[in-house]
Amino acid sequence: MNISLIGIGNVGKRVLEIIRDAQSGLRERSGESIKVISASDSRHTVYSENGMDVSRVLEAKSRGDIRKSGYRELVFDEIFSLKTEAIVDVASATPDGIAGRDLYLKAFGAGKDIVTANKSPLALHWEQIMDECKQAGRRIRFESTVAGGVPLFNLRDFSIIPSEVLQFRGVVSSSVNIILNDIINGRSFESSVEYAIKQGIAETNYHDDTLGLDAARKTVILANALFGTNLTLNDIQYEGVEGNMDKVSSLKGKGGLYRVVSSIRKEGSRTSVFSGIEEIGEKDPLRALGNESLGYTMRTDMNGEVLVVGLEDTPLETASGVVNDIALLAKTRA
């Protein structure tokens, strides 16, 4: 299976490493070799018709210019005419999601499937993307948009097919919860953010995390994918830490465990959706999560209540979810 990769940041590098290092296992389990035909960062695109040695791309990236890989350079839009089956998007998101949306629509029109870890396009343009995907007879997989490497949508699609999801509660954004926990334990907001950035937990532009936007985008995707809604970010209530310090400060000294939780449940003919701070009770399954863990409970009508936890949330786990989606496309290709 031939792919084009967009984005060679922390996650994109790990995607390339996994494809290189796990190639034999991927071929055995998916039935196909995965070849990277083109790779794009924010400045350049390089290409090889027969597939690239990704080590050369990674080495060139470490030297600051992927063109030093020695592969032919392309204009970015030429990727749509390459002989590839899928485009893999692990690029940085734009706030409005328009660049990602337009990329996906153009890919569908060119007969290509999409694998993405990019939240903004799906959180803001879900209905249009899914409609165009269906009309074009293409596929889109987005496992790593929500919970890194924690199995979620693929579990729903392949392991509990007979069930209807009735309720979802999950911790799907680690950065905001680490900062929240630090503040409750006595750090200032500024000190907590500075520490999270130094540890590589939060981005230098941390506001998406601290405002609760990252968790909210993921909550929208969850509601749409699991409950059949067509929501956008503008349709839900959400909160984080930043701009919410009165509430956060009131939690100090109470001795409880608090997390920013994505909560979605069916209420008759409507779906209730909220992303915000909740107390995690003594008998709450989410209490099993560590401070840097991601996980969720999913209550269903036939499979009971399912608890899934990922103890770590790093670019490696996210990249593994992306490569798993690529392998699934390869395995289920007609």
C-alpha cells in the first residue's frame, strides 16, 4: 500500500520509524507492505515513485531540510496525482480546520483514502467531510484524533459491532489534567504551565489545552462518531482551566480527585454532550487512571460497560494508532 505522509513533527517522525521498524509485522498482519511514496513538512515535499528509505528522510529532517534526503522535490499539490492509496495527515492543526477539510475533500476527489490524527477538521467540518467521503466511495480513519494510542473507534467498529453506545465518559486530554492537578496541589497557573512546557507535556502555545479546546474538539468527534450526531465545536459546552480559575481554586483543599472529562450520553431522542471538570468518585472506574493516563468507560446495551486505559500518552502511542489505521485500510482494501 502506497501512502503520502503530511507532517514530520513529533508524531510524523514516529510514524516513519514504526513503518520502518515494524514493516515485516505490518506486512504479515495486514497482507501488504506499506511504502511511503511522498513526505511533506511545512516547507517542502519529497517523493520517490518506488517508495522512500524513511531513514534518509528522518536524517534529512534532523538536519533541517528534507530535500537533503536526495529525493525529488514536488510542489505539494502534486501529491494528489501520485499513485498512492491513502494520504496520512499528522500535520499541525489550524484553528478553523479549513486547510485539513480542503485536503480531505481534494483527496477523496482524487480517489484516495484518509488517515488523520488532526482534530480540527473533524471537530468543525464533520458533516461535510463525511458526506463527501461517502459520495466519493472513499474511507477515512481517525483513531488517533481523540485518545492517542488507546483503542477507541476501532474497538467500536470491530469488537462491539452489535452494541449501541449509550454513554461515554473519558479522560482524553492529558495536558490540561496535569496542569489542573498541579494547580489543585498548590502551584500557580503560570508555574504549572511553565513546568508542563519544560517537561514536553504542553505546547509552547498552550492555550488550546488550558482553555479546554483540545478536549472539547475530541468530545465533538466522539459524539459524532459514536452517537451519530453532526455537532461542531460551536454546539457544545466546555471548560478548562484558563478562564475558569475561580472554580479551579475552589477545589483546593477538598481532597477530591478532579479531571477534565468528556461526557456524552443518550437522553431519549437527544444526546447530552459536555467537556469539563468533574470529581472522580471513589467507585468511578476512571479513578483507575494515573495522572498522565488516558482512558474511558463506554456503556453499551449488549456489551455492558467497557473500561479501556492507556497508561502513557506520548507521540509514540499516537503514531502507533495512526499506523494501525493505515494497516486497517490495507487489510480491508477491496
